[in-house]
Amino acid sequence: MCISSPETNSWSVIYRKNSGEDINITSLTFKNSLLAARILMVPKNYMICILRNGESLPDMLINFALINITDRKNEGTNTIDGNWQADEGRRYRDNVRIYF
């Protein structure tokens, strides 16, 4: 039987830059790893992997959305044609769910 406690857990957030450089951020808490990664990452980074004690989490769901990818700006004052559009510039959304 294996019992994990906060003192023995190690969380890693790993991402790869477009240059191919791997960045590994490890902390005792998941929140601290994510906060450090958020400070270091720029929108050009990709390939994110989250590990707990060196193993990937089987019950994890990551959602990521890039809205208005071309950063299109609407010109004109009344351009809404009934379709949803993102005229506020490029935006990013992410969501991570972990079940344990």
C-alpha cells in the first residue's frame, strides 16, 4: 500500500518551446508549479505535460482554446451579423480538471 502525503509529492509541469527546448518546473504543490509555468510561458510555447511523482495522471482533462487566431480587428461600428465573433483581439482560454 502506498500512501502519499504533501511532504513526499512532487508536481512537475513540463512544456516545450518552439525552439525545442524543454522546460521542467517542479514543486511540492501543483498550484506553485502552475503559477511558475504561467510566469515563464509565452503564447508560442506548446506541448504541456503534467506529472505527479514522475508519472502522468490518468484521470486528467486539459482544454485549451485560441480565440480569434488571426487577431482580426472588426472595422466599422455595426458589424455584428448574427454570428458569434471575437472582435476583442486574440484571446486564450484553458481549463485543467484532475480527478483523484
